[in-house]
Amino acid sequence: MSLTRYSPHIAQAFRLPAQNPATLVRIAAPWFVLALGALFIKDAPFAAAGALSMVLMAVAFGGLGFFWQRFVGAGEAVPLTPGGKVIRFLLWIMAYQALQGLELFSALLLGLLFEGQENADVMIKVGQQLFQILIGCFFLILPHFALATSEEVRGNRLQEMVLAGGVAVGLGYVLSYLPFLALSEIARSGFASMPQDGVIEQASSAVSLIIHFLSVLIATGYFALTWMDLRATAPRLGPQAAAPVEDSEPAKEKRTTRLNRGSKAKR
């Protein structure tokens, strides 16, 4: 199968926010405000400011991703109890932070590997993109928490979809992120050329936050669309149910049929 078979989902992930602006504002606005608050709390003059900022930022991006995936995947039509939704939301946040930590670890490892070499930044970014291609299929756990039925959560359906999607899912993830990577580099270069002061640093952080927010919006939409595709097409694991074996002997005739045939033969 083609490695670019999920490319149509990337285009759809970009179209959905433009096609549903009211829903986008309703879902994204409160979480974006929370993320901005977390950004400014980070520099507050109290001991736990950094930790509180990290927690609020995780909740903000978790809220954006979780509820956007529920809209993309089912228009919030999947019935969940309030308690069940909270549990899934918390699991979504923990899974997303774990995956982000895995990506960060790869960047740190590549930084040590290419330290002191010419064009080290470029090689680190290329290496990180290759790593994202390899692990991208594991991001399917996010829409699984957001959209799967209780039976699918308890079963092995996620394993089936990860195996069926393979590196093609990760390639789509990298392609959906490339425009935001380019925007981040342009913004970083632009702010680096300005005189550095507190205002410029805050503006740079705010622009980076906006770009990251948009990238998460598109990526989570892409994974929701890909998960729905694989939900319908991924093969089942394990032996398939055997087809019923046809009887080798013809069915016995009814007693009345045999009696009628015998009476006709006597005539």
C-alpha cells in the first residue's frame, strides 16, 4: 500500500477549521486563554510558578486536542457519561504528554549525537522528523481515547489499527507539521534579529504558542480522520470465524412427501 495513502486526511484536517469557524472558536478559545495564562504565570514571582504553568499548559493543549477530535470524529455524538469523559480526558492528556516527551528525548539524543558538527540544527530536525515517522502510528491512541466505544477500548482494535497504519500514519503526521515548522523557523529568525528585551521575548513566546496551538489543532484532526479510516478498514487480528460447512447429504424429505410419492406409484 502507498505510504501517502493518508494524505487526503491532511488536506481535510486543514479544511475543517475553515469550514467550521464557529465550532472552532467555541472549542479552542477557552483552552487558548488558559494556555496564554499559563505562559504568563511561568514568570510569576512564586516558587511553584513553573510547575503550575506546565500543568495548565498540558490541560490547555489536552482540552484543545481531545474536544477537537471528538468534533472531527463524531460531532460530539459519541455518548459518554460525565465521569467517563473526565477519565478519557485525563488519559488523553497523559498519553499526549508521554508522546511529546518521547519526541523531546529524541531531539536531546540527536543534539548530543551531532554536537559540534556543521549544520547540526538541520541534521537534528531531519532526524527528529524521521523519528516522528516511526512513532507516528502510536498517536492513534489519542483518538482512541476520544472516540472509541467501550468495547473497542477494552478490545484489541487499537493494536489492529496501529499495525495496519504503520509508517504511513507517521509520514502523514510529519507532512501535516511541516508548514508549522517553517513558520516557527521564520518567526524565530525574525525575533532573533530584533533587540532583545522583555517585550520582544513575550511576543516571541506568544507567537510560538499560537503556531504550536495551530499545529496541534491540525495534527489531532488528522489523527482523528486517520483513526476513523482505520476503524473501518483495518483487518481483524486472530482467526476469522469459519464459514458454515454445508451438509454433504441432502436434507431428508418430509414424511407427507414420501407418502404422496408412494401412493402415486401404486396407482
